[in-house]
Amino acid sequence: MTTSPAAKLVAPTTAEPMPKAVDVSLSLTDFVSPSHWLFWALDKICGVNPAEWLGKQIGGDWESISKFASSLGHVSEFYGEYAKGVREGSATMLKSWDGNAADACEGYFQNFVSAIDKQVDPIKTVANECQSTAFGAWSSAKAAASGVEAIVDLALMVAIEAAASAATSWTIVGPSVGMAVIMAQIGLGIQKWLEVLGYVGLTVAAVFGFIGLVSGTLGSIHGLDAQPFPKGSYDNKVI
């Protein structure tokens, strides 16, 4: 056994959905958004950033899900290393041992290794899907927060246009043009809000999809009691 299986059972970690530098570069538009700084100011004043709060409600505790996926991955690696160690150890033992007892022992360890190997792929599959669900929740939360900021940006524009229209109400053209612009901005805002609601639906669908996958995979995951220990010692018929 080259590596102890227990060495694979290290503390789980939270995986980053994307490198920090990439995340910042993709969020550059937020830094020129008036609502982004408005929410930043509200956070400093009230202790709550509305956009970030909404994102957390949609994404949930995705970091814990990611950490759970990491722990499952380590369990899968543990089983893989365990099977490898038993396979190598039994092969070394049987090099200097033959006969009926050796054949019976070899058959038992083959079944034992097979039982261990069958745990690797199902657990790894659940771990990968769990990590994908965590990243999906994170991305939906980010998108929803950006969507809310875009909606507030549009609302600010509507407010400015409404104020401008009111200021030019004594003219004939001013209010008409202003109302057309206002209605166009409101329409864009409604579309953005529907997009935010869509992110909620995507997150819920991803979670239910993950639950369905886990339910189907659990039938393939068993404890090591699936391969019981031999009953009694070897019965040598010659003696």
C-alpha cells in the first residue's frame, strides 16, 4: 500500500467558482452603475445591501454545499486508494502462497476489492453534481444581484425623465417625449425583473435536479458490510 487511504480524508474546502481576478473583470460594469454605489451607501448606513441580500436569498449557503461536495470527493478518493491498497497487498501475499486456501483467499479479496471499487464512481458523481449545484446557485445569485442593480438604474432614469417632463409641462412636446421615454424604460425594467425571477426558477430547478440524481445514485452506494467477512476459518479437507 503506497499511500494510506486515511491520508485522502483531509478537511473539506470551498471551491472558487472562478478566479477572483476573472470575477472582478466580469463585474466591471457594476462599478459604473449608479445603483451599485447607492446600494453600497445603504449598506454603510443601514448595514444591508439590498442587491446582495436578494442574491443570498436566491443562492443560499452555496459555500457549505461546495464544502460538502469537497468532502464527498475525498471519500471517493479514500475508497479508490483503499481498493488499490487491498489489491496490491493481496497480490503481494499470494506471490508466496498457493493451494486451495490461497485460491479461496484470492477469491474473497477479489470480491472485497470489487465491493470497494463500486463505491468510487457513484460517490464521485454525487460530489461533482453537488459542486455544479453550488456553482449554479452562486452564479444565479450574482446574476440576480446585477439584475436588481440594473432595475434600479432604470428606475432612476425613469425618475429623472419624469422630473424633466414635469419641469417642461408648460410645453407640448416635452411631456409627450418624456412619457415615451419613461414607458420604454419601464418596459425594460419589467423585462429585467422577469429575468431576476427566472434566476430563482433556475436555482430551484437545479436543486430538484440534484435531489433526483442523488436519489437515483443512493441505490449504488453501500457500506462495506455488503461484502461480509468469511464465516469461520478455512476448512482444510486433507486434515
